[in-house]
Amino acid sequence: NDIPAAIAAATAAANTSLALDDRDADAHLTLGRIGLITGDHAQALDESETALALNPSLALGHFVRGEALAFLGEWRRALADFELAMRLSPHDPQIWAFEGWSGVAQLVLGDAGAANDWMRKAVRRPTVQPIMHLFHACTLAHLDRLDEAKAAMARLGALQPDFTVANLAAAYPNAPEDMKTALYDGLRKIGVSIPDEG
């Protein structure tokens, strides 16, 4: 896939929509999501807040703002947005992401039990992305449920056989240090090698 071309096309389409109507919440949200993809979390925050000012009930807007806040290190505010997204759209196609990122937030904030409650829900969703099984494995490892953590990693391997921890770093190159610490510490507990550590 030509990701840069797709980003350029989506940016152009959003800007065209905004040229016609600068109160188009969905177009602002598209620019916010592009900010997440490109690592411009300030843009993601600004555009998602603009979208929410226009449409406060936009569940995906709260999720995007939550992710932006998370990557800016504001995990408690992020968690509030993730939970509000779930209340606004409990049957959303992206509900696994709302739940899973609530789990990541709780893990970073030091509550692995609450994190696991969210992760268990997320990984049972039929549309869940494989990466959530890694997040779940890390959470289980923090609870010293190491056999279950290894089983979660095995599910990830079955779904995405070519996955490596390097893929995680590539998927979230701008992840905040507290998120990387929480995830990598969990992986170490189950014997997974971390990039640059041999």
C-alpha cells in the first residue's frame, strides 16, 4: 500500500470539504486522524477538538482526541475520552479500539486489573486488530498470569505469523516512554526480546 499517497489524498479531500464548509466536523476529524498517523499529535488534538466543538456527540472524535492526549502523555484525560466514546456509541464498529485503548491507558496508569477487564472485551470483538492480543498479553504479564500471556501472544502469531516486536515499534514510532515501558516490561516477563536489547 502507498501510505503517503493515501494520506495526501485524504488530506486533499478533507481540505476540499472544508473549503466548501469549514463547519464540516467529519472533515476536521479526518485531519485529526491523519495527525495520529503522521505523528503530529498537536494537529490530531486541535482538529479533533474542532470536530467535537461542532459535534459533541461524535464518538470517533472523542476517541481520536483520546489517542492524541495519550500520545501527549495525558492518560487520565485520554481515558475519559475513550470511555465517553463507548457511552456515545456502544455498538460502534471501532468499539474494540475504544475498549483496547482504555486498557492501554489503565495499564500505563498502573491498574493492570482494570486494563485486563477492558482488554478481555476488546479481543473478543470480531473486528479486533491482531495488535490488541499483544496489548492483552502485556497486561496479563503484569498480573503475573504468564501462561495466559503466552497464549495471547500465540493468538497474535496465529493471526499475523510475520509479526515481530519491531512491528510494534514501527506502528507506534512516537509512542510516549511510559507506554513503551509498560508494554516492553510486560513482554520481558514472558521472555520476548525487545529491539535494541539483543
